Amino acid sequence: MSDLNHVIGDFLAQKRIAVVGVSRDGNQAANFIYRRLRGAGYHVFPVNPNATQVEGVACHATLRSIPGCVEAVVVATHPRTSAAVVRECAELGISRVWLHRSMGQGSVSEEAVRIAREHHLTLIAGACPAMYCSPVDVPHRCMRWFLKLTGGLPRHV
């Protein structure tokens, strides 16, 4: 567990984080994560190829279109597209990637994990950054406790 805590701590120590999968309607997990990270003081970049503005700020179509460097990426997309996002991270030299998972499969796919391994990325496969990003709300604290109890905490590659 301490190794996972180290990887999560390193991810959350980054200041420029992209969140892929934000939505114009604002009701998606990616939007919640985007708001949580932004509220915690991170410089957060929303990414959605089908939106020009999200949460009142300019939205980027791809990670490539973000000005400057991004140090970490949260992927909160359908698992069919998560592999392409992980591949783009590898191409851009972004070594810290978190595949979001709430209930069910979330963004985690075998192909995304395989690509991360092939490119030696630090990948957190599962759970939600809001379970670890201070301040942690009660529902996410409970979710983290439950996942720890049942062995469902994220794994890292």
C-alpha cells in the first residue's frame, strides 16, 4: 500500500494536470474531478475534442493542443478511448496517468494498461483522484475505506 501512496502522492504533487473527458453538461465524473483539482489549487486543463468551452474556460481538443507542458493526466473517458489518450501521453512524454474508475470498468482498459507498461508510464488504474485530493469529502473518504476493505483500491503500473 505504501508504494501506491507514493505513486498517488507523486501524481498529486504535480501542478499542471489535464482532465480528459470533461463534458459541456458538467454532470460527468471528469467535470467533478476537474472542479475538485481546480479548487485545490492545481492548474487544470479540460480536454474534450467536441467542446470549445467547459466549466467557463477554454477546452482543449487534445493534450497536444494545451500550451506548455502538462505533468499529469486524469483520463475519465469511455474505456474504448482511454488507450488512445494513454498513447498520446506517451508520445508527449507525460509519464503520470490516472485512469478513473468509479463503479464498473470506468476508464480502465487492458489496452490502456498495456500501452502504459510498454512506454514505462506511471499509471494508476482505478479509483478517483477525489479519494486522495485534499480536502477529501465524506463520500470519497467512505469509498476509499470500502475499496481498501474489499481489496479494490487502484493498482499502479
